[in-house]
Amino acid sequence: MENGDPGARFPFPFKPYPIQERFMEALYAALEQRKVGIFESPTGTGKSLSLICGALTWLRDFEEKKREEAARLLQCSERDRKEGGGENESNGVQKSGQEEERGSSGAVNEPDWVSDFVQKRAEREMVNKLKDEEMKRRRREERLEMIRHNAQLKYAMKRKNNEVNELEKLLQLSKQELSSEEKSHEEEEEGLIVADYESDEDATTKTRICDDDDNDDDLEEEHITKIYYCSRTHSQLAQFVHEVQKSPYGSTVSLVNLGSRQNMCVNPDVARLGSLQLINDRCMELQKNKHDKQNKADLEPKRRRGVAKATCAFSGYEKLMAMRDEVLVKVRDIEQLLQHGRETHTCPYYSTRMAIPAAEVVVLPYQSLLHAATRKASGIKLKDQIVIIDEAHNLTDTITALHSAEVNGAQLCRAHSQLSQYCDRYRSRLKAKNLMYIKQILFLLEGLVRTLGGKVGLNPVTQSTQSGAELLTINDFLFRAQIDNINLFKVQKYFEKSMISRKLCGFVEKYEGKGVNTHSCSLNKENQRIEGLGLFLQSLQNKPAAPPEQQGAVEDRPSMASPMMLVESFLFALTNSNKDGRVVMDKQACLAQSSLKFLMLNAAVHFAQVVQECRAVIIAGGTMQPVADFKEQLLLSAGVSEERIAEFSCGHVIPPENILPIVLCAGPSGQELEFTFQTRDTPQMMEETGRVLSNLCNVVPGGVVCFFPSYEYEKRILGHWESNGVLQRLATKKKVFQEPKKASQVEQVLSEYSRCIQRCSSTGGGQSGALLFSVVGGKMSEGINFSDDLGRCIVMVGMPYPNIKSPELQEKMAYLDKNMPHVDGRSPGKTLVENLCMKAVNQSIGRAIRHRGDYACIVLCDRRYSRTGTLQKLPEWIRSSTHTHRSFGPAFASIRRFFLEKRQKLQL
């Protein structure tokens, strides 16, 4: 890339800010030099657009260089072929001496003509590969260009073909139903029985959405160099896609949006199931039925056909291929993909996955990229690709949570009961290998229940256990459970290949209430057999509809009917290295409430594969401070060298006079503000906090957002204020709102909060706006924008330290103290606690200042914020403007002056 004006080098929808130009320059350099970059750019500085334009500019330049290099090599090869056709013999004689010298590694006795032949064959293969790739690239681009120009015609033809196909299918189904009214019970049960498991070795075949011989030359190629962009929520991903659509690359880039079946299913019969697990199981069953139908049609075309199994009408191969092309030629978010899928009667879930190899940008949630099994199932290949992880402030915690697992005593007993009944019912139809592994799983379940002080076969609710928590290494836990003689890696492979958890889920769903006890209370075997036989015979005669209350409980059924899924996750977690995880045994009064939790301590072991395979990884966020956590716990521990790590941090686009961060050390009456565990509950401290808020509400226009360190403290302090009249005094100045307990109510509270502020600003009156009480780490501390009048003042009450007595946190601290270097004499464990606190603070105070013209005041109510080490962990753009006030008077005067100046400026 040539030197010059950055604005000219990076296409941008408008003239970029200087910090955006520096961001794109640093991003381009990190991608070019194969770095792992930590990029911090505050919300409101156009981070998403900078990521898009910087990364796509590098990708286009990279592809152009690659094409030029390929053309040069092909040209040289063609010239050598024309010039050196008749000189092979003489060249071979002249090179003989050099070949002998090069042959010191073992090819000394190899004839010259053999070495010459091998070398030329390698050159030919490389040239042929380049030619093949170039041909595929041209054909793909030509085809996509044709689709862009003929989209309307192609769409009309597809709709016509779909209508004809649907009519033929309806006629065919009606004939089948007329010809056969009976459904074979054996065929129904076939899908519940695990397939023959003959070997522990990896199978060579892979289940695919389409047949192998249905290849499409135009797009069936290796994955092109692409950018994987991931974020935490679907709303954040949708926002990114909208930014791409508005960018200069919006009309030319090939972007694929990935999501779960729950978010992307357009089959109404499947989508209405609601639960993610039920949707996944039903979708996979429909796909299996489709392949079984194709295979049987190929192998036994003349066999008498019974009633056809249900298949998905939205996943026809031709439809999927057509929608795949449509996905690649136009940027769409998930809502637009769903609309297109419904219009064309095509599945967006599978068509987007088929489009991954040819896409330039793949947009996906965290889980799909950071979890290896999910990555593999989605068809994501990271080798030499670019990964951008946005909103990455909690990346370490996210990876830890993804690879942790928990199962309680009730679920363990239920899984044992269900698997025992499954084994009894199908014992005569299961091969010896399957029976062996099922018995091993039952043995494992008995061992896990035994560690909690219970027994399988008895009701876990009535089994009492001795309360207490214990934390063990993986090896110690396996010895305690007496399951150290079982090869968990082989059991893991059996779970994956046999899909026993899914089979068991289908078995329970089919026979629940028909003799299969989904709970763990054991019945007399003879009575159970008789009851089961009677219900089974009854089910053959008539299948009554589920009662309304059972139909309404579909959402709750997966957790009740499929405990084996949780057991499977827990057993997989136990295959981690002994030093990388711990098992927490939490025993409660009864077995049902007791639990086993695997705690992942070393997130780096799972992130290592990502940073090792990728060409470059960019970890980006609005508030990445403190950065030391990412470097020590995630990157250096994953084997990334210090030289490969690049850091970039920029200020905000707002002028410095638009923000007023204050550390408040004392209240109006002179009471020192230090919300330690010992002092925060005193009446004096709670009343002083009320006086601080009351004074702020007098001078701050619009909205004030007050964050408390925990829900418990919020409840306590609001209760105290209500009893002594503080809350009523606050309500006379600003209408009081409180963060709701249910996530579904957040939108409603925010709407009412916003309308109240707008009404007060336009009509005036006694109230000057609204006051919103929220909690650090709660529903409103991340992802919510309090821009302009919605957040003119952010108040942070105390420091939100995590619970230091938590066994999980204590073990994490001990692990870091043992495995991480001590910096400046401070233990890594204590540093972790401080960093967790300041990350939460930075996220909360970052809710204000969302654009260049915005302004706000930030009040940190605790004298501990004034410590040098703590101030250093604030974002630089906030830290540089922060003022520490030892008394309330000067602080209050500066806040009053700040808003007075803003009001006067607006009136000019």
C-alpha cells in the first residue's frame, strides 16, 4: 500500500476523524504483519466503520497482490516452457554436480534424472493449482455478477419452479396417504436406536447437508481468505451488518450472517417448538429422514414403500444452492435473510453455511467461533484467516463460561433412570459395543451421584445429604467418584458418534407417560412392565392429544427430558488437563439441589488454537482497560510471543470540555465516602449517599443513572431511603425508575424513562427529568446507550468488587498466583480482583457519551478511586480529564458550572 493521505487509501462514507484514520492504519499494519492486536476505541468514535473499512481495504489489497503474484508465476512458467523445451538433456548434465551437493541429506545415490523429474513435477503441480484456482475464481465472480444483474429474472423463475415442485409434492403425499393408512411401529422406533458402533477409531465419512456427487464446480472450492467478525449478541451483529451496508463496500462485499436454528428457522412447524434443543432435534431428524429417503431410493428402488417420513420442505438442494448465491451477492442481516427465506421457501440456516467458503466476511456470535465443536459443526475453518472479536472486554470470562459445565443431583438421577429404561427396552436390538458403552455411562452416573452422597434409583428429592462445598482437582475427583478406570476420551467419542443423548431425548419425548418414567423414582419392575405394556397397547389404538397444560410447558421440557445433554457436557469437561480446571462439589440439604460444577481456570488452552491457526486476530472493544489481563491470561499463556502482540488505544472524538469525570471523596456533611463491606450498610453512609444524589438532581438536567455494586445493596439502600423520606425527596425533583428484575421488562422501563425525560424537557414543571437506579453487571450496565439527555450524569456508588469468598474466585486466584508472574510485587490473584472490579466500572460509565456532540458528568463516589493504581485502570480518555475532590463543595460547584456553561452555549 502506498504512502499518502490515509483518507484516500481507505474508502469511507465521509471524511474520517483523525483517530479513525490512525485506527485503520494500525489495523492494516496488524493484519499485514500477522499480529494479534488489542484495539480500544470508545463507543461513539465509529469503531465498527473503522473495522470494516480498514479490514476490507487490507483484504482487497491482499487478494490483488495474490492475483498479481499468481499471474507472474504463470507467465514465468509459460516462458520457461517455450524457451527450455529442447534443452532438458543438457540442463540435466550441467546440474548434476549441483544436485550431488544438494543430495547430502540422503539422496546422494539418487540419479540426476530422478531429481530433475521430481523438481519439475512439483513445479507443474504448483502451476496447475494456480491455474485451477484462477479459473474457479473467475467462474465464481462471473456467476455472482450474472446473479446481480439478473436477480429479478432469477427470482421469478425460482418462484415458479417452487410452486410446481410444491404442487407435485402435495399430489405425491396425498397418493401415499391414500395407499397406506397404517404406520409401521418398527419404522418409527428405528430412529431411536443408536447405530452399530463397530470401532473406537474415527470414521471417515461425514454427514453433509447434500450428497457428495451433487457438487457445484462454481463454488465448491477451498475457503478463500476471509474475515470472521464475531460479537456477543445478535443485536450487535445486526448493527455491524447495517454499518457494512452503509459503507463503500456495501454493494460489492460477499457477507454471510450465521445464527442458530432458533434464530434462522423458517419452517413454521419447527420454529413453533420454541426451545432451542427441541428445534435442533427436530431439524436434524428432518434432515436424517431426507437422507434416508434418498439412500433407500437409490439402493432399493423397487421396494414396496410405506408412508414416507416427514422431511423439511425448505431444504431442497436446488433451493439451498440458489439462496446461497443470493446470500453472496447482497448483504443482508438475519431479519432480511428470514424474510428472503420465507419468500423463496428456502432454509436460511443451511444456505448461509453453504456460502461460507466463498464469503469474504462471515458474521457470527461468540459461541460459534470460540467453541471448537461448534466451529467444526458450522463448517468454519480458521487456517490463515482473519478473526475480529468485537465487544471483547469479557472475552476471558466468555471462553471460561463456554468450557465450564454444571449438573445437579436430580439431573444425574434422571439421566440414569432414562438410560436404564432405554437399555431395557432395546437391549435385544443393541450390538455388544453399544451395550458396553451404555453400561459404562451408567457406571459413570452412579459414581457421580455417589460423590454427592446419594444413590441412583431413589428419589433425589427425598435423599438427604450433608451440606458443604468442596473443591477438587480433576484427578482427585475421578478417584473420589471411583471412575478413574474409565477412558473418558473413548466415552466422549461414543457420545459424539452414537448421538446417544439425542436418541435418549427422542425416546423420552415419545414414551413420556406411556410406561417410561422420566424421573428417577424407581417403581417395582413387574408393575412398571405391566403398566408400560398396557399404556403401549393403548397408544397403538389411539394417541390422545397432550393436555393444554402440557402443551404450554414445551419451553420447560428440554431441561426436564434431556438431562443427558448436561451430563455429556460435564463428562467432556473432565477430559481437560488436570491443572486447567477444578471440580466444585456443592452439597445441599437434599440430593436434588446438590450439584457438580466444572470450573475452567485456563481460558488460554482453548483460545490457543484460534491464535495459532489464524493469520491475524484482532480483539476490539470500547473499554479494554486494564489490558494486562488479556496479555497475561489469554495471549502469552496461549503461546503468543510478545513481539506478535500489537496494542492500539485512541481517545474520544468529543472535545475534552464535554466530559467532567469526578472522584468524590466526601459527601455534603463531610462524611468520608468509602463503601467497604464494613461501612456501606451504616445509616450514616446510606443517608450521605442520598444527600449526594439529592444535590446532583438539583443541578443536572435530563437523566441521571445511578449504579449500585449489587442487587442486594440496591434493595437495602432503597429500603432505607424509603423509610426515612429520601426517596420521596428525590421523586419531587426527578421521576424515579428502577432496573427491572425480568429481562423482558427492560425495554418497557427504558421507553418510559426516555418519554419522561422528553416530556420534562419540553413542558418543564416541577420535575427536571428522571433518575434511574441500576446495578453494575446488570441488565443496563452493558449494551444500553444513555446518549444525550438520557444520561447527563452517571453516578457510581462504591466499587463493585466480586465476592472474594466465592470458592470459584478463590481457586482462580490461587491458579494465577501459581502460574502467572508477579508484577511490581503484587500477586496476580489480587490483581485479578481489582481488574474485574474496574472492568465492570468502565462498562457502566461508558454508557454515556455516545457521539461527538454529547456531554456528560461522571461521579465516582468512593475515595478509593483516587488511588493511582485504580485511576490508571480507567480508559485514557476519561482518566486524562478526571478531577479528585476531597470535599463536596468544590465538586458540586464544578458540576453546577459545567451544566450552566452547556446551557448557555445551547442558547447562543
